[in-house]
Amino acid sequence: MPLHFNRATVHFEADCTVDETIALVEFLRSHKAAKVHMNRCTYAHTFLIRALIAYRPQILSLPQDALLSKWLFPIAGQRQTATS
């Protein structure tokens, strides 16, 4: 599985497909102070990116891919402020 969950942290590894979306959203909903490591992520489906943008977890490391990092850079290091 490309997403590895450990307490309040999720690690993205290799190619992360749409199949991981539900697990990620459930994790982010139940961990309001979630942290994300993406330095080993080579691909992330758009739905995963949208979930990260919507829930705004603290992104501790960005992917090596320049385009993927560009989408996530604006929320990197920020914590979720909205409660939903």
C-alpha cells in the first residue's frame, strides 16, 4: 500500500492512486493535526491532492517531482485551521 499510516502521520510512497483516497480522507477526518511526508512519493492522483488541499494537514516533506511539489507548496508547513 502506497500510504503508510502511523499514529497522526501518513507517509506517501511511490505511486499513490485513486484507490487510496477513501483511506486518506478517513485518516484526515479523524486526525485533525495530521502530518504528511511525501518525499518518497513519485505520483499522487488528483483526488489525493484535492483531499490534502481541503483538509490542509501539515506537510513536512514535499515530493521530488517539481509539478507535484508546485501544487502542494502553498499548503506545506501549514496546519488545518477550519473545522468541518
